[in-house]
Amino acid sequence: MLIWENIKIACKALFSNKLRALLTMLGIIIGIGSVIAIMTVSESLTTSISDSFQEMGANNITVGLSAKSEEEEVRADGMRFGAGNRNASITEDDRITDAMLQKMKKTFQNWISAVAISESAGSATVEKDGDSASLNVSGVNKDYFRSDKVTLLAGRSIKKADLEGNKHVIMVSDQMVETLFDGDNESALWQKISLNIDGNYQDFYIVGVYQYESEGTVSDSSEDVTTNAYIPLTTAKEIMHSDDGYTQFTIVTDTSVSSVSDFADQIETFFTPYYMSNDNYEIATSTMESMTESMSEMIRTVSLAISLIAGISLLVGGIGVMNIMLVSITERTREIGTRKALGATNGSIRLQFIIESMVLCVVGGCLGIALGLILGSVAASVLGYSATAPVAAIMIAVLFSMVVGVFFGYYPANKAARLDPIEALRYE
């Protein structure tokens, strides 16, 4: 008998006992639905985290000084190194120099899009007409906003001429403008403000206003919000009397870089000769890519564990399918005897009931997938994420449904195939 004919017979048998078939499929529906719902939420959460990290600079590499291990290591040539002092303060000789950065840019010119540098200039307060605002002042270079993107509302950002001339220009937030200039961003441009930085007053001219992004903390809800302000890096070093060089910078990689993590390893290798003789510090890198992978892996692990627990209902559903198939065989004993008397082989009888079991499970699986997608979408929406359908999980669910049908349908089908036709015909 053709497989298609067996499928039609199976569908006819299911429709003749709709309620019984639905109750039998319930375990499959709940099991598949639970797994798909969990995987939908997991995919949505993973996608949301990846997008968030992408906005934060997933392709960026943070490069900075790191204390060497206090344990002494011996190289293959017998040279000893390491044994660094973790408590040693950073000196000017430890810092990353402009010459190192220039050589790095030249060496990896096709892979580096920008090098962003910032240095804290401390906290400051600014007053105007009885109102005051608190600021965290950072000195930045012209590439800084390639890694830490801000939305410019008025004016401009820090440019090369500001750095070369050690100019006293500043970028402030619209939150500060709201406090001191009644929210008029355009009128605030080129206004002179006096910053009290650790008791020292420094005059700056506002050249840009950016949009303040609230982080949703308790302090953000108060009127006294401390926002970031940006000044030229050279000006910040001059004010703070900082040493030459840098302790940290950020590389914005080019789109041609296929693996940010591998490129980060190459950056570490590049700086190794510079710090080979440094007893206390070396260069270390970190990437958002590794953080994203770690977070995604953790979410997948938790989702898999929960899915395995939810999958227990699939086992219950499979047992239900086996039970109903045994009942169906008992009810159709005379039909089986008639078919065998007319020449049906054991293989055709076995195939008929296996296909009937598979149809039962696949229909239940499809209903479970639909239920899971609905529940998963609702859950993702409640959590504030856009729903992402787990295509791989859906394909696996359909395949798994078929496997369950074969596995739990084989024993009843084999029992039906081995019935003695004479005894089957005499069965009442």
C-alpha cells in the first residue's frame, strides 16, 4: 500500500475520534509548545543583548595597561620575566606613547578605523544665575565619538584644531543646557561657562550640545543629575598636569575585520616587545564580542536546561500515543484480520500503524509550535523584546515529533503486524 494511502487512512481514523485524538496529542502539544516558547524568548533575549552590545560598540577593542602576574615565569631560552608588583603605581615610562599608537595604526592601517582616547579631568560644578549643574569632565580626542556615539543636537564635536591649540572648548548635555540656559541649545553655543574643577576655576566655551541618555538609575530621576562633559584631551592633560602617554584607548575596527577577538590577540602581540622589559605592566585587551558570546552562551545554557525539563511532557505525550495506538489496535482487530486474509503483509500492517502514530505526533507537534510561538511572542513582548522565531528549534521540533511517532508507534504497530489472521477474524 502506498504511503499516501496510509496517511489518508490515518487522518480518517483521527477524525473519526477527534476528542480522543486531541487528548492524546495534548502531551505533545504542551511539550513542543513549552520548548518553542522558551526558545523564542531565549532567541529574542539573545538578539536584544547582541543589538545592545552592537550599539555600545561590539566591534571595539579596549586596550590598556594590566598588572603582570606576581609569579615569575621562565622562557624557553632561560630568561626570567614576570614577578610584577601589582601594587606598583603607573609611571610615565609605563604609559602607552603616541609613537606606539602611530606605529600600531601604520601596521594595522587596513583593520583600524579609528583610535579613541579619553582621560578623566575630574568632577566639576558650573553655576549661572543661581542655578548649578554637576559634570563629569573627560578629555577626548577627535576619534572618541566614533566609539562612544552621542547624538549631537547643536554645534559640533571636538576637532583636530581644538587638540592642537589646547583650546578651552567644551561639549555639554542638553540636560545641563536645560538647567542653566532654559533648554535653548542654540543660544547656549559659544556661551562662556566657568568650571570649578577641584577648587580651580577654568573658563570654557560651549561648542556642542549632545542628547543626554538616561541610564534609568535612581539618581537619574532626581533634578540633580551629573552629566558628562567633553573637552579636548590636550587641554585636560594640561589642566590635570598629567604625564605624557595613555593608560588605555579604544580601537574601532574596520568592517573588514572578520574576528574581533583574533584581532585583539594580534594587538597584544604587537605591544609585547614594548613591555617585555617592564617588570610591572603589560598590555591587555578586551572586546564586547567576548562579552556578548559569554552572555549568549549563558542564556542558551539556561534555556536548554529549562527546555529539557519542559521536554519531560513529550515523554508523557509519547506514552499517551503508545497507549492510544494499543487501544486502536484492539478496536480494529477484525479489520487487521480481514486485511491479512486478503493478502496484506506484516510490513504493510506495521507501516500503516507507524504512519498513523507519526501523523498523530506531527499534527500535535504543529499545534504545539503554533502555541509556542504565540506564548513566546507574548512573553517576549511583556519583557520588552521583539519576538524572534527560533527557526532551528521549529525544524528540530517537527523532526522530533516524527521520531516520537516512530519510537512510540513501533511497538503497537509490530503487535498489530504479528496478529494471527484467523484469531483476529474471530475477535469480538
